[in-house]
Amino acid sequence: MEVWKKESVLLFLPLSILLSGLVKVNALSYDYTASIECLAQPHKAQYGGGMIKNPELNEGLIGWSTFGNTVIEHRNESDGNKFVVAGKRNHFQDSVSQKAYLENDKLYTFSAWVQVSEEKALVRAVFRTVTGLKRAAETVAESKCWSMLKGGLTVDASGPAELFFETDNTSVEVWVDSVSLQPFTQEEWMSHHVESIEKTKRRVRIRVETKGNPVVNSKISIHQKVSGKPIGCAVNKGILNNVGYQNWYTSRFTHTTFEDEMKWYTTETVQGKEDYSLPDSIMTLMKQHNIAVRGHNIFWDDPHYQPNWVPSLQPNDLSAAANKRINSIMTKYKGQVIGWDVVNENLHFNFFESKLGPDAAATFYKMAAGIDHSIPLFMNEFNTLEQKGDAASTPAKYLEKLKNIQTFMGAEAKRMAIGLECHFDVPSLPYIRSSLDTLAATNLPIWLTEIDVKSGPSQAMYLEQVLREGHSHPGVSGMIIWSAWKPNGCYRMCLTDNNFKNLATGDVVDKLLKEWGIKATVEAKTDAAGFFEASLFHGEYEVKISDPVEAANSSVSQRFKVEPRHDSQDQIMLLQVST
């Protein structure tokens, strides 16, 4: 919205290219690319293979050996591509292997391309370390084309390790090519955050002039209205009548999710008697402070979190009640939410599928797309980033479910989005980043929707690590911290005490909000040439300029948007004001 306070003020927003580039971080850059397509040929090994010997099998079987009871052989495809095959397998871990020495102060990113001899099979990359087995990655491999495995790991103790591949289907051969294992130091890993975030910044140059002459000491104020990568926090009904909570919350956040107040068991505790008074009240408060709301959730596939009257319904009655629910809440809040978690946690649970058939969730997504074409529709799941060992919700399983829903939705498939809950104990940073790489290959919006860390002496440190990984990843669109305050304690992690004084976790959040310029204001005056220049993060801003030469009402207020760079060169947005 433009606010003009003087008719003679002219505003121009042309773009020009700055010749000087970014200062490069003195570390090997991280490769965020991943493939979720099954390809006729594998890509080259990332990082040239890193620590892996003979990563593309161009030197026969040098560096490679058998793991378990199998036969390995070197093969060539008709196009000349070379790879290794593990055949005549009797055990799910029988495969090809390579030894390496892993250090406990390094972070390792791993990738490989795999194929199976027939049909499809889930293939996992595993490292046998001095403290036990460590899963690094998994994918659904197919025959007649190559699939990428991407993952990562850290080890608990330095020592020799051995990479191998496993699949439960012992009747198939496992083909392997383009393997990479790249170590990074802690400092290098953190430098990737800086390098990635810097790419979202642009330099904005403002020049104030009058009659062609520069105006010196013109007061300039630039305020970020909305971050291009929002960080929000959940709220609950406790905020409605608590001024201290309101002041603490609204001074920090621009996005939110209601903890329970939109859920079906809250809005329709008695069948046929809908009550939206609680979410309406919170929505009104959020609107007063220009805080955007994620819709959470329409349905929850966990049988334990249904309205009390729902589980006993017969299928026809349940279908009718569900149709009423989705139409009611989506119509009511259409234009008021920025997205919906349509079916919560439907990788781990299947309440609606067990009652209405295997396409129940997909049907709800298709209905949701028909009700509101303007917003993303999220899957929302836990343990996709948090736990490698949860077979129900790995990135491969997430993508498989997503693809099934998209196929059912047809032309509306582009409305889908990826929600990752992020309830962490001890985060594995290489696994988080590589999993995000894989999911980002869908080119769908990704939100980290319910971030928290279990209580413990390292809680604040782990929270900072997770937030930095999420904010710096080019595929992540936004994050919500799951710390809605309650006087008797938060779900798993609070940011403040009951007097709204920051805990260590709250201090971490404040530090990062400041570091990333969220809701920040930059104030300065033009120089002798009438210029002021600032480096701004991706987001929406309002600039206010006051002309000291003219009367007090000689000012202009203008909204503008800073888009992230998409190449290696810096770009200047030139804002020229004439009075």
C-alpha cells in the first residue's frame, strides 16, 4: 500500500546489476541438489566422490569389496556407464561395501545411485561403525533406471567404518554407482548457513534529490513488514486475556498456528453443534497485529484425536460428517489462512482410511483444492527429519504418499505442500539437511511446522541448530516453533517463564530474529551525494523518507519487495526519490 504525503514526490524502482560479487566463504560449498526421478543414467558423484575410492567404478572394482555372502561384479551399460553389482544375495545385508575412517567431530553427507534387477525395492545405505550400525539414507530403487540415495550421518566415536547397502528383498541384485561421502568440519557446516542466507539478500540503494540536486541528511527508515522466510510460533487460547503474553508474542512473530483451537475435537465436541468462538477470537487478535495464520488441522488420522462421537459412526455417516467438516471450516476461514494441514500424520495413522477406504486422505485433499484454489495444502508428519529409524515416515515414504495423493488429485496436484513437524530429541544435522534436499526436489513449498526440542541441558543449543538448518535451506519457505505458552507448561518446550521473561530457548529465538533482520528497522540519513545503501534480507519492506529541506509533511512512504538473488552476482535495487 502506498501512502503519498506530497504530490510532487516521484518514486522509481528500476533494477541494476552490481559488478562486484559476494565475498566467497572460504570452504567447500554444500551441494543442495537431489533427484527424485528414476533416470536412464546416474549423475556424476557429488564432490567427485569425496572420500570414496573409485566412486564411479571407472577403475573396475578397486576400493570395493563384498559385505556378507554375495558375489560382486563390475558391469558396463550399453552407453558406457560402469557400475558394481551385488548378486546371489542370501541375506538382506549382502551387498557391495567400502571401508573408510570416520571422525566424530565431522559431519558427513552421503549420496549414491542405485538400481535393482527387477521390479522395485527399498534400498538403504548403512555404515557399520565402532559403536554400531548407522543408517545414512534410503530410497525406493527400480529396475531399468537409476534412483538417487541422499543422506548423511555423524558418528559417536572416531574409528574405522564400512559402507554397505541393504534391501529386504534378497531375490534382487543391487546395482550401485556414483557414490559420494564428503566430510565437513563444524566451521564449514556453519559457513554453509551464511553462504545460503547471503544469497537471499539484496543491496538497496536509495537516492533523494530535489530539482536534480542531492538532498543531504534526508532521514530514511526501512522496516521489514514480512520476512521472505517467516519464523512464527504457535499460540493457544491463553493469549486472549493475557496482555503480557500478547505483548511478548506480537513484538516478535509474524506467523502462527493455533495449537488446538481449529481441530475438529475443539470446534464440534457435540455432533451437529459447531462452535468457532475460540478460533474466531484468536484470529481477530492475530489480524489486529498483522500475524498470518496457518490452518491446523482439518482432519487428524490418529484414532485417539477424534471428536468423541466420531469413532462409532458407520462409514456413510462418517463420510457425511467429514464432508460437512471440511466444507465448514475451509469456507469459514477462506482468505484468512495461508495454508491448511489437511490430513495430519497420515503416514503413521490411518483412521479415515480404515473406515472409508485407502483413498480417503487423497479424497479430502482433492475436496480441499476444490474449496480453496489459492493456498497450499500440506501433508504434516513427524519423524521425517527427526528419526532415521522410523520406517513409517522416511523421506522416501513421505514422497511415496505424496505422489499417491498427487496422482489422485490430477490437475490440482500442484496445490500440495510439505509439512514437517520437527519434534527433536538430538538432531542429526547431516540427515536433516540431506532429507530437506530430497524433499525440495519436488519444488513444492516446505514448512517446518512444529519445531521443538525435548528438555535437557542442550535444549537451547539444539534448537538453534535446527532453526539455522531450516532458515538457511533454500527449499524451506517458513518455520513455526511449537511453544504455545501455558501456565502449567508448554507441549515440550517453552520460550518464556510465566512472567514472560525469556528462557534460554527464547534468547536463542531473539538472537536469530535479530541476526536475520526479522521485523527489523534500519534508520539512517543520506550522504553528501544524497545516497543511502543497505543490504536487506528477502522480504517485504516499507521505506519512509523525510526531506529536511521542505516542511515536515514532505515525506513519502512506500512498500517494496526484496527478492532473493538467483545467480552469483549481487544486484542493487535503486530507489530514487525526487522532491
